[in-house]
Amino acid sequence: MYKLYIVEDDAGIASGICEQVTKWDIKGYAVSNFRNIIGEFSEIKPDIVLLDVSLPFFNGFHWCSEIRRVSKVPIIFISSASDNMNMVMAMNMGADDFVAKPFDINVLTAKILAVLRRTYDYSEGITIIEHRGAVLNMSDNSLVYNGETVPLTKNEYRILLTLMEDRGKVVSREKLMEKLWATDTFVDENTLTVNVNRLRKKLDSYGLEGFITTKVGVGYLISTEE
């Protein structure tokens, strides 16, 4: 079980995060002494740290610097102070990610799992993909965005999963057809087009405008560009 140290002065937020990560076999430890964060860090020996910017006594940048003196453990900042200067400062001090408050707990969880996967080659049990705040959960075939669950048909889920796994790359129509042919559902060119168009309209209606881009004559793309 991986250990998460949460340095957050809002007890409700810290408790909610602890409860959420337990579902992914991660043990959350909320800070108890804001004067002795390094002492607690040394005792817990966490695999990853969540660190707020605004804290009692010393801010998160101070503690990030102190942690970096003794450890290369991954650090994710969580803060309502999400202007560019704070984000740049966090990254320059060695943070691995920055999540602005208020955040969707599913998005935060996805980022925690992604950092664990990159750092420790941790893949077993990681069954969610996050992009642009949309979280696709492979354990129950659900898509969550802005706290709402987007209903997906089996074909829509398979299409979205394939595109999100290869996000940043153009996925050919042939590859998508192969994914859908692997089921007992007959899929031809027109059926694929209808399914993609229906999925795109559904995503648009939930606020994910332009999530899927068509590359005429080639296939489809979920862009990683801002």
C-alpha cells in the first residue's frame, strides 16, 4: 500500500482525500503538527506528498524546499493560489504537479495515480485516465466531468478509451473499427461515424467542447495542446 502525506490546513479537505485514496489502496496521512512537518514526513516516509501553499507558520514553498533537501519523493501542490507565478514557483522548486482549488476529487485522484505510475512504475490497479478534467474510469466504464457522470454506451466507451489511451496521437478509423469489431456488435464505416458523432455531441453537451477532433481522411484525435 502506498502512503500519501497530506499537508493541508482544511481538515474537511484532508479527510475527504484520505477517504477517496483508500479506494485505490493508498493510505492517506493528514498533517497533525504544522510546526513539525519534516518530522512527520520522516516518520511516515510517504511515497507522495500533497502540499498546500497557504499554511500556518510557514508556507508550502518553504516545506517543499525542506523536503527536497532530504528526499526526491513526488510532490503535488494543491492551492487556491493558482496564478501563473505560484505554479511556476512550485515547478521550479521541484513539484511534480499543481492542482488548483476547488478541484474535482476524481481529477485529483487521477493525478496522484499518474504521478505514482511515473515515479514507481505502479500500474496494477490503476484504472483511470484523466484529460482536461475528464476522468474515464475503466473499472466501471464511466466518465466523470465537473462532478457529473456522462452516460456512455458500450461503443462510445470503447471509442473514448482508445482515443484517451492514445491522446496526442491521431487514431485511425481502422484501429477504432478493430476495437469495436472485437465485440459481438457489427460495425461498418457508417456505424463508426454515427457513434463518434453521437459521442462528440454528448461530450459537447457536458461542457467538453472540441474534446475529439476529426482528421479528415485519417481518423480522430484527442489533442494534448492547450
